[in-house]
Amino acid sequence: MMAWLGFFYHPFWAVSTALLAAVVRLQMRNRWNPQACAVRLTGKTAIVTGANTGIGKFIALDFARRGARVILACRSEARGTAALNEIREKTGNLDVHLRLVDLSSMDSVRAFAERILKEEKALHILVNNAGVSGLPRNITKDGFEESFATNHLGPFLLTNLLLDLMKSSSPSRIVSVSSVNHKRGNVDFSHFHGKNLSYGMDQVYNNTKLHNIICTNELARRLKGTDVTANSVHPGIVMTEVMRHYSFWVRWIFNLIGFFFFKSPEAGAVSTIYCAVAEELEGVTGKYVDSDCSLTLPIPLARDAALAVKDFEFCERLTSKL
């Protein structure tokens, strides 16, 4: 028995416990409380992609409570309708609407943007939240690796198609939900077409999250003087459905650990809401906001200005052909 107990007194367990405790403290800490923020969004229009579940739904719920006209940009009509009804019921805001879009399809993105430009007179907030992880290798009809299309090229194209509307509605804000996982990402432009790409558990996702930050920084540079800001955000390690494409056992382990240590979707939405509405971020652009709502630096590769220009122009060429 003593030998067995001694196993747990090993320095490894002491260090592991300390690290886990630190993670928990960081995850639970938020310097900014959305419930204490009195900012109203009455008369403002916001789009949230992936708003039918996870942090996207809580972001949309917050905007609706603030009186915004909220457009839920979702792929599934059934799940989107369920989220729509829930948000309307909880907030009493009936100016919440569902519009369908599949971000992995550039045709769908263009059709969605065309409808928005036809129906909406203004757009003040665009939250690029939708994302996938763990997809098997698949090439879309546009010739793109599916995760790159969904996580980066679709949001990239959507943002650019809506830029003129956001400029005419300024001040307005673009928020791109990235991840701390960008630190393990790398840049290889052949990856967009699924070439030379390692399909490890997280690698594709990590790469797309790095591209999110790089292109958002370049977008912010291009938007200087327009009163449209563009920032990236890390929501924290959150219990969402982003892992739904992994195997049962991977999801089981993730959920088991997450039950004790990860953020809830509601808590995970906080840093994105902060970027979208906080008064202290008015005019702040080209920044990366951590899960505790603090401005921090992404990895040097994400801050490489020359690479940002190259990446942005490459994505422009890819999406302009479609």
C-alpha cells in the first residue's frame, strides 16, 4: 500500500498537479465581465458564424440581450432554427434571424454574402467563429482541403465580400476566433490544397488558426483609417462540439478532462464578446486577445508583416477565381 501511495508522491505528479492547477486558474480567470458591461447594441447589426452551438450561440445570445439585430450564420437549418428560437425566447429580442451558409463552399459563401448585401442596410459586427477540427482528409469541389476551406478561406472570403458594407456602417468590428494552438501551426501554401499536409490529430487545425491571425493582421493594416477594426481572439480551452469529428475515445477523454478543467461555452464566449463590444477596444486593431481578455502577442511567425502580405494575397487569388 505504501509503495502504491509513494507512486503519487513522485515529483512528476506534484509538477503535473501544479500545472493543472495553473491551467484551471488561467481558464477560469476573466478580467472582463460581460454582465457588468452596459454597452447597448440597439440599432446595430451583427453576424455570428457557427451560432447554433457552443461559444457562437452564447456570443449571439449576448448580442441579442444588448438589443442588436443578430444574424445567425449556420450550416444546419434544423440546429440553427433551434438556436434561433432559444435566443429569441431567452432575450425577448425577435430581431434575431437565421441565414444558411456552408463556409467550406465558396459558392455558398458568395450566395450568403449576396443576400446580406441585398437585405441589410448596415453591418457593425462580424464574428468569424465557426470552425472544425479533426476532419479526415477531404478535398472540396473548389479544390481546397476542407478544414482550410471551413476555418480560413470561407471566413476570409466572407469578410472581404462584406467589407464595403462594414466601412459604410463604421465604426464596426471584425473578430476572428483563432486559438492558442496557432503556436503549433506552420505555413505551407500547398496545404490549402491538401498537399504535403500531415493529418495529425490537431495539426491541420493549428495551421488554419495561424493563418487566421496572419490574415487578420494584414486586414487590419489595410483597413487603417476606415474606422473598421479587425482583431483575433483565443477563447480558451472550451467544452464545445469542435471535437465531434474525432473518434469516440478521443472525444471521451477530451470530455472527461474537460469536465474538470475546461471552460464552459458561455465562459469561452467572453473574450470574443469583449473584442466585439468593449468600449476600451474602440479603435484598437490588429491585435490578438487572449482568453483572459488581455492583449498579448501571438508567435513571431504570426507577426511577420511580409508573410502577412504574401498570405493575404495568396488567399485573395484562391478565392477570386471562384
